[in-house]
Amino acid sequence: MRQLFLPTLFITLAAGLLYGQSAESTPASQSGIDLSAIDKTSDPCTDFYQYACGNWLKNNPIPKEESHWGRFSELHERNQKILRQIAEESQAHISRSPLDQKVGDFYGSCMAEDEIQKLGTKPLADELNRIKNIQTQKDLVDEIARLHERQVGALFNFGSSPDPDNAKMEMAGLDQGGLGLPEKDYYFRTDANSIELRKKYVAHIAKMLGLIGVPSAEAQKKAATIMKIETDLAKGSLDVVQRRDPKSLVHKYKTDQLAQVSPDFNLREYFTALEAPSFNVVNIAAPDFFKTLSKVVETYKLGPIKDYLTWRYISSSARALPKAFVDESFDFYGRTLTGTQELRPRWKRCVQMTDAELGEAIGKRYVEETFGKEGKARTLEMVNEIEREMGKDIESLTWMTPETKKQALVKLHAVTNKIGYPDKWRDYSTLNIVKGDYLGNMYRTNQFDTKRDRNKIGRPVDRAEWEMTPPTVNAYYDPTQNNINFPAGILQPPFYSNKADDAVNYGAIGAVIGHELTHGFDDEGRQFDADGNLRDWWQKKDEEAFTKLASCIDEEYSSFQPLSGVHIRGKLTLGENTADNGGLRLAYMALMDSLAKRTEGQQQKDGYSTAQRFFIGWGQIWCENERPESERLLIQTDPHSPAKYRVNGVVKNMQSFTEAWGCKPDQSMFAAPGKSCRVW
Ligand SMILES: [Zn+2]
């Protein structure tokens, strides 16, 4: 299952929203900034995002098969092509290794569209029969355990997660789940757009049931009941903002107390059915949800619950089924939810799935082919510099008492970093990948993952493990491990280039590093100590000062309105906005210190000063066009602000930006002394 305390990512790559189209090489410039992206007709002090990205935005419309298209997408696209080549070679190679066999045959079984078409719904039959044959509560518990082992999101989630009070050990955890819409609030919003979306969702469920042969009128009736079940589950769930408070997710129960929480769904029987390692204490992230779950199981009886399980199973299987299922699933989750017009080409979907399911197999080859030693060494050097700046920053804070400063420095010095790829690769030897059985392969890889996760319960946390695959264009901070992680996939242009000058590299990858580091000290991360335990190490006075400074950022971003009538959710995005603000400031300090040590110092290049190039470097990683449907979805669910505000929201808080561009007090990007927000 998802970890209890999610690692905080640099960007969100929502499932199924990966990119297409080819990347053009960056036009030559002396410093590495993209001169052709800049809109020189606009004023950097009025709208810096438009200045840094205006021409790029105009010249890079969103491809039909994408929900958004930006600089991240271009890099992702390059990575996809490399992965495709590896997957195709692994498929064809005569004397291939066992790892190549798995990668090649997984990818090949996904690409075999004609065979999948011929098989029709046959691969679903066994599981659908099992669901149909459920007669007793015990059968129900057993089937849910089976579905969970295959990672079908039914009713709730279970898995291992670090113990919040002893982050060195893994413990068992139960959490809410089972919804087909993006999150709780989708079931209850009363605006016209949301009501329409729910109608389309119910119609989608009915159509999916129709595809396995349920007659239309019956399918519609069943879909309406399934929607009622999900709405009840949503009622008992925490929303995305509530889930950002780590303390609200910790409720430890002895296993013999579970009947009090969930009298009508036997959780202990469920653990037995799962063959989980034995344990006496389990953390329940949302106890009210399990009370609701128990009531749902009691109220709806077996018939409707079986229909609900059928729906969840075919929905998670859709991508491995014939065209009609793929198209119907895309129609709702792609077209309706994100505004994407066309399905991505098959090879891209298959590369995406191979990376998702066998990421450290295909990723190992990816690293061998792409990742240079220089990139790793330079990144590590920058990480060290930026950590030093954060130390200086903490020491210089006027709002923090010496006692808390001491603790903050202990935490900072305990941060570890992982760069590029795992030291020890995942062992896939027990996983069986069968040629020509895509659905089976998908569920076998899921089972492999579930077992790996579940067997951790009661054992020490393996801090060498990665939460992201090596080709991923992203980065993360893990609060329970107090580490920052940068996969090989992001250590490339436009984030890092050995051809770009320092100003541009610090504005891009430097800011990413600063961002991840700051996550350890944002409103969520600050609640964990140096060892990753959820423990309060703050003096009360400092906590109050922090909250006040953070509320400035909350208010600033809440005032932004990316779509008419839709504001950024300041509390949902607070951690990310804090990290962006702190990250860019730290990167700037590191750049200036690093230049001061060298003889060449600051120089004019491409018509820009060092500081100006630094800010353009930051601005240009965010050049991105987005469909309004997708933007709405992300504003409601994503802890990151939209690209434009990740740029403008930060620079208008920085005095150094105002100085670099000579902004005037009446201009939007002007950082008014004493009025702009700053936490770190
Ligand atoms: Zn982040």
C-alpha cells in the first residue's frame, strides 16, 4: 500500500498522465538558458513566468494525447525512448539474461494487442467467478485479501510502513481506500461541474459492467448502487488536507481490539487470509473509516458488495484488456478528468507499465547506458554546498530560539542523500513473467510487490531502498528516513548540464536539491525528528513563530486564481510552496558563495547577469502548457501549485530577484521589504 507518510515529491506525475511527442534540442546559448523560450516583449517584473517561458508556451501546444506539456515532458520523452530501445532489445536478444527475459516478455505481452483482442474477457473469468461465488462473510474476507494481493483498490488498504514512534522498524498499517474518483471531496462538491462529473462516473461504471456482459438496465442499476457504496466510504474518509497532518494519521490498536473498530468486517481473519507475518499492534490511519467500512459491509449485504468488487477488479484490469475496455477507461479517466483528446501510442503505455512494474530491472540497464559519473559527483558537491547554506540560514534566523536551532541543526546534519540509483538492485528472481499473458504478468508483478511490502512487517526499515525508479524525472524527501533522493532521470538538461554555467544549474537542479532539503522543515516535515520519528522537538514559542510565517505563504498562494473561480488551496500546497521558497533561496545563497570563492566571479553572458541567469534557469524548468480539465483536477488534489505560480509565487518573495531585475514598487514581482513571505 501507499506509505502512511508519503514521501514529498518534486512534482506530481499522476497515473496515466505520462507524456508524448519528441523533444527538440535546446538552442545554443552561451550559458545554457533557452533564449528562444523568452518573451522579450513582456516585462520580467510584471510576470516573470511569461518573460522566461512566453515564447516556449506559444510554440509548444499540448499534443492530443497529453493532458499537459512542459520541460519535464521533454525530458521524460527522451527517457521513454531510451527505455523503449532497452525493452525491444530485451525482447529480441538471443542469449538474454534472466532479467532481460522478464523485461522483454513483460513489454512484449503488453505490445501483443492482437492476442489480447483475441482472448477477449477470458483472462478475467477466474477472478470474476470467485467474486460471484462469495457466499459468506468469510468468503468475502478471503476474496478481498486476494484482490489486495493483486493491488486491486477494494474497500481499504493494508501494508507495512515505518513505525511513527520508532522509524527504524516497519509495522503493520491499515488505511482508507476503495474509491474510483480521485479523492473524498469529489463525492460531495455541489458545483455544476462536479455534479456533471459524478453523472459521467456512474455512466462509466455502467458501461464497464456492460463490457463483461451485464445487460444495460441492470448495469445502470448496479452502477447507481456502487456509487452509493463509494459515497459512504468517502464519507468516512479523511480528505487531502486532513491527511497532510501526520499526527492525525497515528492510532495504534492491539489486534485483539479490532472488533471494536470494525465489528462487521473481521480484520483478524483478513490478516490470516493474507498470510501476513504475525503482529500484535497495527496502526489505523483513519479509524472512523473502518467503522464506516464495517457499516457498509453490514448494510449493503453481499450482492451489492460483490458488484462493487467486480467493478473495482475490471477497472484495475482495463489497461490489460481488449480495446473496448482500454477506450472506455480512457474516456473517463483521460478525456473527462484531464481533457486529454487521444490515447497515447501503445508503446508509450507499455514502456510506462514496464517502468512501473519492473522499474529496477529496466532501470538498471537505463543507468548503465545513460548515467555519467560526472553528473553524480557534481550533484553530490551541490548537495553538500546547499546543506551548508541551510546550516548558515538556520543559525542566522531571528525568529528561532537557540534551543530549537540546536535541534534543527542536528536534524539537518543527519539528512542522508541518495543520488542516481540504488546501491543494491531489487532481486526479481522469484517473479515469473510469462510470454503472451499481459493481465497475468501485471497481477504477478503486483503480487510480487505486495509480498515484498508485507514481509517487511516487524523488520528493520531498509533505508537503501528507493521509492522511485531510476529513469523517473522527479525527486523526493522521505520524512521517516530523513533522506533526500535524486533519481538518474532528473540529473539531465534542463535540470543539470555540464555544458550549462553554474548560474543556470543552481537555478535548476540546485533549487530542486534545496526544495527537497527544505521539506524536512516544512509544516509537515518539521514534525519528524532527525531519526524520522514523529516527535515534537520544537519550543512552543518557535512553533508559534513558524506557524505565523507559514500562514503568510498560505495566504499568498490562496490568493492566486489559476482558473476563473478556482483558487489554489493554500493549506494543501503549503509544504510544497514552503519548499519552493526555501529551495530557491538556498540555491541562490550557494551560488553566490561558490562564485565568491572563484576568480572569474560574476559575469555577463547571453546579455544577462549571473543573478538574472539563475532566475531564468528556475523559471524555464517550469515552462508548461496544461489543459483546463487537468489543471482543475490538480488544483483539487495535488499538493503542488501550478507551474506559473511555482515561479512567480517564489520570486516575488525574494529581494535578490527585485535587485537582479530592477523591479519597481508598483510592479507585481516587486518584493516589498517586510511584506514578502519567508519561512526559511
Ligand atoms: Zn516537494
